[in-house]
Amino acid sequence: MTENKFVLNWLEEMKALCKPDSVVWIDGSEEQLEALRAEAVESGEMIKLNQEKLPGCYYHRTAENDVARVEDRTFICTPTEEEAGPINNWMAPDEMYAKLNALYDGSMVGRTMYVIPYSMGPVGSPFSKIGIELTDSIYVVLNMAIMTRIGDKVLEKIEGDEFIKCLHAKKDVNPDERYIVHFPQDNTIMSVNSAYGGNVLLGKKCFALRIASYLGKNEGWMAEHMLILGLENPQGEVKYIAAAFPSACGKTNLAMLIPPKYLKEKGYKVWTVGDDIAWLRIGPDGRLYAVNPEAGFFGVAPGTSEKTNFNALESTKKNTIFTNVAINNDDMTVWWEGLDKNPPENCTEWTGKQVNGKTYEGNLAHPNSRFTAPAINCPCISSEFENPQGVPISAIVFGGRRAKTAPLVYQARDWEHGVFVGATMASETTAAAAGAVGVVRRDPMAMKPFVGYNMADYFGHWLEMGKKMDPEKAPKIFHVNWFRKDDDGNFLWPGFGDNMRVLLWILDRCAGKADAVESPIGLLPTANDIDTTDLDVTEEQLSELLSVDKSVWMEDVENQEEYFAQFGDRLPAEIKNQLEILKNNLK
């Protein structure tokens, strides 16, 4: 409990609104969490898995209408629509509060309200921020205990009204009245009618990106949708990279990368600091430092295997909550598509139907099924994971899935150009026809669904941050594309662990140890700069991987112009200037 009047007054208001039968404060103790697990198993909210094979692991199933983030029901409520910007859903705060209050009214009658004090970032770190989530879901409590630092130790750190107010009610899980709403000026997040993690673990995207990006703009730091990894060379020196990718571009795989045999034998290692979100601040020495505000991984299960991501799979072997995967009824373990080629015969698929997995048509696990695993389970977790001062960032990497446009890797000429490179980030969807390229989706800095204010102002904030850093110490900015294809539609680059070869060139560039050649889009390595020892990539393929097709780029520039047009006069002049430079270079 606390004597903080701001916390207590808000709690009384929310109790009066939601009318729970009882209120339980989450103190963070293992005894309390264990009692909640037992209660959730008894009520059927969770299923206990095989404790010999998967110690501390549990299973949860969400409603079939409630299996993913709902971007069309996600709102940023600022005093004016302009502040939210053209790519966020907006409603006037008063109107939204009225709508939500009607939904929350009595929503917890017959239920328990849990009060979860939590810290994003190590407790007491200068980077960290505190939230309190009120929820009627034990599933949320147990997930927040994995994803964040919770309990009394957090409560003690709250000063005055310096905390983010988060309210979640499952209500009826009605998709037509489902809302995930952010009030940046009020430090408030409200979620109703969902029980799926991405919509209800309010410390994650809601706080750590949407609200934090707004706080960062006002306070002079950055909240980014980025992994953080440390690359250790054979001499034992570790350099850190922060990287942003849209979904389906291998972000988690890169965060937990296993070096190829040749580099591993030389003594190279990769350490995971974060797989999804980075908070970045300028240190007293003028360098940019990053922490991972989360304490766990909320990963997509399908496609995760020993082969694709050994470290992620290992992270799930204990104290993990699985959501919407399949259950092997014979031994109460879990299965999903891509785990191996042996679906269990006696099986419960994700909706709860009993089936024979070998003859079942369709997915046994939902394509967006999840695991919530403690980061400390990860075999390659960095020793700096809990460092309250963060790690110094040498390079920022942007990436997308482009069949013909972007080369394997290129470097921005300077910070301003780097911001433009991030702002024009895009991925292509592949059409059904083999080799046909689908739609280009712009996803600036991989933040399109997550910026808590006008995206044009967000670009402006990036530019401002660059001016505040020591130019000699500012991270260099790069763009990578692991997905370049030849004319027959085959990938030219092997990807996965071999992406480390590209990271080594990036870090050599940061240290002034590698050459680069000028191109219309930025600085490129020469074919000799990428170490291809033991790699089945020909010189021709490498030169194609590093080529820049001006006509393809001119088409892309038209698409960039269209995208930027929606921001009108609010788009920073520097972005317009960089677009003109690119056009002139391509001519």
C-alpha cells in the first residue's frame, strides 16, 4: 500500500466507476503470484503445463475475436486533431472519456480489481518511468510480472503524480466496443473489451512507445521500436547497435543472432539487451545511451524453432506463459507451426477444439500466438541488461523488406540524412503470384502504429536530438535489406546468422576502419568490404546486392513524396531538403 494521495485519489475514482467486489494490491512477491496462478488454474483462466518439461509454464486462450492488436480501435486523444496527426485515430478527449466511462461503469461488478505498480526500465534508473495498471485479469497481472518490474519496490519510487495511469477492464470482450485509448496530456491509458496481451499489457506498446514517445519529445529523449544488441569482437570489446524493422523483417532473430561458424570460431559473440523497444538518452559525455524498458519478451510463437531462433526458443523453456498455441494432450506441452515437422496427434488446437494434429486442416496455433518469457531466460542476455545507465550506441540501423530497391547495406551521409532514411523506411508485401511484388508500405522508423503524437513532429524531434549530441560521438545511421531478390525471385543474401557480416562492416565504419563509396542514396561498401569467407555468395551476386537501380529509386521517390504530402506544412524543412537532394542525385 501507499500513502501517495495522487495514487489513492485516482484509485478511489476508478473503484467508484468500475465497482469491483474487491481490490488486491500486487506486491511483487512470489507467494502472491503463485496464489494467483493457482486461482487462475482453478477458474479455467489458465492451464498448468507439464511442470517437469516446462517448469513454471502456463497456457492461456483468448476469445476468437480477440487475438491481435486492433489498430483501428486504438486512439490518441489530444486537444486538437492536428496534434495527433494524420496517421493516428483521433477523438476529442472529453468525447472519448464520456464514451469510455459509460463502458467502464460497473464493468468489474463480481470481479476483483488488481492494482499493479510497475516500472518500465530498471527500478530507480534515470531512464525509467512508473505506471500503475488497474485490471480485472489475473492473466494481465502474471504477464506484467514477466514483462515489467512490479510491486512494492516500484510503489516506493513514485513521487507526487509522476506515474502513468492505466485502466483495463475485460468487460464482455465485445469487439464492437473495444477501445485502446491514450491521453498523452493526462498520462492516461485506457483499454476495454479485450483480453489479448498486445491490447491489455499497458506497459508495452501503449506506455513504452505511444505515451513514452510523447514524454520523450517533451523531455528531450527518445522512445523507439528498436532492438538493442551488443557485438563482442575476439579482443573482448563490445559495441552496441540499436535497430528498427517493420514486422516480418527478422527483428527478434537479429536481436538474438547466433554468429556463423566461421565468425564464432574466431571469437565473435552477440549479446541481447532488448528485442523490441529502446529508450534512448544523451549521456553527460554527449553520447547516446539506450536501455530496454521491458523485462521480458512478448514473442510471436509460430516460426520460432531451434533452427530459426534457438535463443528465443530456449527463453520459453521455463516460467513462460503461452497464449493461443496448441497443446499436446499426451504430455501437456505446447506446439505451433514451424516448431518442428511433427504436429501432435492428440492435440487441443488454439480455439480449444480437440483434434488429430496430423490430419487437421488449418492452423493448430493461431498465426499471432504468443509466448511471454522472462528476458533472464535468454542464453545470450547481456550482462548490461539491468545497467541503470544504459549502453552506449555506436550505430542505428533501419531496415525493410525490399525486393529490388534498397541494397544490402548503405550508410547515411550524416544525422539529417539518416533521419530521412528512417522516415522513408518501407516494406513490400508479396503478392500471391510467385515473384510478383506487392504494395509498398511506409513505416517510418517502424513507428507508424506507435507514435503518440503527429509523425511530422516526431521527425522534427529526431532532428533536434541530432543537434544536441556531440557530432563526433553521435551514432552513425545505416539501412539494411536482407530481402533483395534476383530476377528469378530468389533471395540473394542468406540472412539469419550471416547478417553479422554486415554488422561487422557497420561497426568498422563507425570506428573509421572501413572504406565506403559514394552513391546517389548514401555510402556503400565495396564488394570486398563484406567478409564472405565460407559463404555461398558469388561476386556477381554481391555486386547485385550492392547495386542501386536509379529508375527503381525514382519510382520510390514518387511514393515517398505521396507519403510525405499528408503532413503538409508540418513536415520539417530538412526532410523536404533531403528529398530534393535524393532526386537530384538520381538524375
